[in-house]
Amino acid sequence: MLSNKMCAILNLMENDSKLKPLTNRRPIATLPFASRYRLIDFQLTSLYGAEIGSAAIFIEGSGHSLYDHIRSGSAWGLDSTIGGGVFTHSQLELKGKDNFEKSQASYFEDQRSYVKKSKADYVVIMGSQMLCNIDLQAVLRYHKERGAAVTAIYKNVPTNDSLFEKDVCYYEFADKGSADIQSIKEVDQEATSSHERLPIQMRYEIVCVDKFLEYLDSAEKNDAPHDMGFISEYALEAGDKISGYEYTGYLKDIDSTQSYFEANMEMLDDVNYNALFYRNQQVITKAKNGAPTYYAETANVKNVLVATDCIIEGEVENAVLFRKVEIKKTASVKNAVIMQGAKIAEDTELNYVILDKNVKIEPGVKLIGTPEKPIVVKKNEVIHQSEGALNQ
């Protein structure tokens, strides 16, 4: 039986500017991943594992792909008739000060109303940008044991990791060996040069409901932006206890086409795949039945994740293929993420590319990207040989 001890707020209003055109019509949360999943499946799976039957989802812009994927939420146990459900709130990016202030007021009121009606004791707050698989039951147990107002999840990351090339924050603890967080700092050159590892903020937090409502009131009074990152900050200002919970599994910050491409490619390594998909609980997604993929005698396939309903006649190496992809004979596809319904014709060469849904590559086309800058072809595009070879 699902428990209402925890409710969830999924803040999906994340900066997707470096992921365009992949996010032109979808939020980061519904980016396809690893042949058959969406990024939001990992957050919803964590809710299912913790028996959380209620979630409020805050989005910006079009939510069509999100609604289409989640539907009633039944795959993740979010369709309970007893206090459960998926509650979506569209916080549109409106022009003009008056409209923004109205949207901002609605944002805080929607959260306040949802949490009060949930009758939960704790709120878990998360986004979809950090790709990970977290056992929220374990975090809640830790939160209770520590007697904290807020428990923030972090990961100790080597300072030579590419994550530190981004705008990330890390936690400072009260004392060596302590789990109590005393400050949140932005990563700078001094920090990375003086530490081998830093506890990176993952923006996954569990907070007691009464404290959450206090912080929400403070945030609203201070005109805080539409961003759930204020929870730890307001707890620090209030002098409340914040404990850190260390996550040791696979982690990737999906904030650019490069990091999205890298995350998919890393799933071709069994160690990374098992660390993400089977560390805590098996990841749940919306079921789609299909015929087995067909491999022709001319197919040459190495190190590939393949979904159902594909037809492969050509060469494919180091690639992630989604449903209903067709690759004709004499086509060469390497180091690629090929989304649903893409069709790749004869005598083509693709290397370091991301093809969005229903892309068509005509005969003779060459698309050659780089590991640092894969070529991205947006949804429904048709690429002809007459356009010439594209190189990054």
C-alpha cells in the first residue's frame, strides 16, 4: 500500500538553452535516454520505490511530451484514488512585470496548496537535470535519524571531473567528518585546486513539511525566482539543521547536448549501465510493445543499445538506437544517438551525431561531428546530399 508520509515536488523549469534544438518542444525531463527511457523515469522510479503516491510537477512552456509520457502515472503507482495523483502546474514564461508577478505568486501558492492537501509529513524536492537513481526510503530514514529540518543529497566528485566546468555548487560541512552542512559555495579555481574531491549539490532535498511552509513564506516575501534551490539556503538563514546524505552511484548533469550525448554513450559500458539502472531499483518506464529488431545478413553491429521494431541492414558501432529506426545497407553509423522513427538511407556516413525523432537521412549524406560537439539534427528534418557533407 502506498504511503502518504512523503509527497513530491518535481521542479522541471530547468535551463535548457544548451540543449536546443532537442528541447524546442520538450523539457529536459522528457529527453529520450538509453533506447527506451525518458530522463524523468528516474525520478518517478525513486518515488515508486519510496511508496510516494502523490507528485506535483511544475513545468514551463509546452508540456505535451510530459503529459503524453506520464498519462495517469499508473506505471509508477501515482494513480491511487486515496490521496494520490499527478498534479501538473504550468508556469509559463510570461512577458511583462505584471504577468511575471502573477505567475510568481501562483507558483508559491500552488506549492503551498499542494503540500497542505497532501497531508504528508515530508516533502521531497527534485529536478530532472541530474541523472541518477536514488533510494528515497534510505534518505528518509537518514533524515529522521539525524533530526534535521532539511536533508540535502550530494555526491563527492573528483575535482578533475568535467562537472566542474559548469556552474555548480558544493557544500561545506561544519567539521571534518560531520554530516551537518554549514554553507553552500560556488565552485571556483581555488576550491578545485585545493581539494581532490568536492561534495556537489545535486538539488535533491527532503524537508519537513512545517519547515517547508516556513521557507516558502520567506521565499515569497523575498521575491525568490521560480527555483527550488532556495530550500537549503533559507534553512541556513534560519539557522536550522541541514544534514548531507552522500550518494555514491552514477551521476551526470544533463545541461548541454554534449553531456546528453556523453550520458547515452556511457550507457554502452556495462559498469555505468548497471550502476544507474540496477543500483537501487529497476527503472520503470511506460510500457510499449513491439516486434523484435531485425538484423539483415548485411548488418554489422558492435556495442549498441537497440530498442524494438528496428531494421538494421548496415554498419552500426557505439550507438544508442530507439524504436522503429531503419538503417539501410551500405550505411555507416558510429558514435550516435538515433531517436525513434529515424530513417538512414544507403551510402551514408554518420559519426558523432544526434538525430531527433523522425529524421530522414537521404542517400550519400555525410554528417561528421566530434566528441565535444556532436551534430544535432532536429525533429522531422530531412537531410539531402545536395546540402553537402556537414562537419563540426
